[in-house]
Amino acid sequence: MVNRFLIIAGNPEIGDTTEASFKAEAEIISFVDMQDCHDQTVRVFDLLHSAPVELRIHGSWHNPNNPLYIMLTDPYGNVVVDGYGTNH
């Protein structure tokens, strides 16, 4: 399992410290899925390129037909990681 994603999470607006961690592809969906349980801003960077690429997080949390679908895309809209969160 390669830790190819850099996660930066925190909420400096409320004095929260920012934390950085590395995650593998299998861990990233679970991490993003749980961000609604924390008052944190989450940024995800793909480290597989010559320079880090920030990914955009898309969730269908408000779609009753597919409420658990999560995907992360690159700046060009290509899906880098996708999967389903949990009903928690």
C-alpha cells in the first residue's frame, strides 16, 4: 500500500491546529467520509506527479438516490479516487 496522498486537515478559523498526514488510496475515501464528524477543512494532494496536485472533493451527501458516493478529481475533472462512504 503506497501512501500517495497528503492530507492537510484543520480549522484555523477556530484556533484548531492544522495536521498533515499521508494516506493510501484505500484510506482516502474513509477519511473524507468522516470529515462531516469534525469541524475541519480537509485538503487532499496527490503526490504521484512531479509536483503535488490538489484534488477536489465531491460528495453526494444531499442526493437521496446516492447519498454515500464520494469522488476526488484532479484540476481537469478526471476522477482520481472514488468510492462509497458509510452511513454513520
